[in-house]
Amino acid sequence: MSKMHIKKGDTVVVLSGKDKGKKGKVLAVFPKTSKAIVEGVNVASKHQKPRRQGEEGGIIKQEIAINACKLMHVCSKCNEATRIGRKVLDDGSIVRYCKKCNELFAD
């Protein structure tokens, strides 16, 4: 299992692919496959049958997991795509920070 540079709830921008340049919030992260689901990015149509009586079937738009290497964190302070650094504070806790403006991220 690899360490991920993004976490659930982060705002990210897509670097490559059909959704290049789109920003969105991370809904879920899958470290084993190094993928993440981002709100409004990599949307696919899913054909769904009605499972129960009274339930409607149809075509549903759904976000699909995207490779984490195609995502870059967006800093909330400088509002730019940035790399993430990690610092060890005096109390021993590890925090992430923006490498452009040195803003600490609350995890």
C-alpha cells in the first residue's frame, strides 16, 4: 500500500486527460490502486435496471475513479495547484503544507 499525496475532502485539479483543468473535491481515495474519485470529474453513464418493485431504472451519470498521478492539490490560501510537503512539528505530529506559500493544511 502506497502513501497518497491527496486525502478525502481535498480540492484538486486534473493535470491530463479528457477532464484536464477541471477542479473538484475528492470524494473517496483508494491507496491500494492509487486512485481517487473526484466530484464532477471522469463522469460516465451507467445503465441501471430497476431492482425493486416501484424503483425506476435508466441511465445514471456517475463519477469513476481516476489515477492519483493525474491529480494535483490546490492550495486554499494561494489558490494554485501545488506540490505537498510534510513537516514534523515540535510535538511530533506530521502535517502537510503548500510548497509555494508554506501554508499548513488542517487534516
